[in-house]
Amino acid sequence: MKNFLLISLLTSLLFTPVLHAKAPVTSDKARYDPMFVPIDILLFRPLGLATTIAGSALFVAVSPFTALSSIAPPHDAFQRVGDIFVVLPATYTFMRPIGDKRFTRNYD
């Protein structure tokens, strides 16, 4: 158990600078809250990962119905369903900077 905790701690410390290096530098301090960082890492990121996995499974499950609905124009049903079930939770989980409370989809 001690080895697992040590490896987990070292792995998290190894990837922390990479996550912060990719975060854009901004002067807007209203959206970043240092007290939100532990809650974000321990609660919202794992929930976002679980939501992404569940959304991917739902996307596969409803794909026959999506195929039927994409027969009629504008033929973008797969893109819309994929955005809602997979891309939106994955963007929230993996693209949002740590400690950022906003929930937007416009991350570059």
C-alpha cells in the first residue's frame, strides 16, 4: 500500500508542471480560485472522466437511432450527439485549466 501511495504521489507531482505549463496566462483572476483546486482535482476531474466514459458508451448505444435521424438534412446528427455526449465532458475534464470554475467550450 505504501508503494502505491508513493508511486501515485510521484506521478501526480511529475504531471503537475505539465498541466500548469499548458494553462494560458490571463489577468482575469475572478475565474481562478486557489481553494477550488483540490476540489477540482479530487472530485470534479474524476467525475468528468466518469461522465466522458459513460457518454462514450451512450454514444455507441444510441448510434443506430442517430443514424436514422441523420438521414434528413442537415445530416449532422452524429456531430451533435458526439458533441453533447463525448466532446463536452472531455473538454471539461481534460482541456479546462485546473482551478478554473467556468464551464465553457472555447479552449484553444
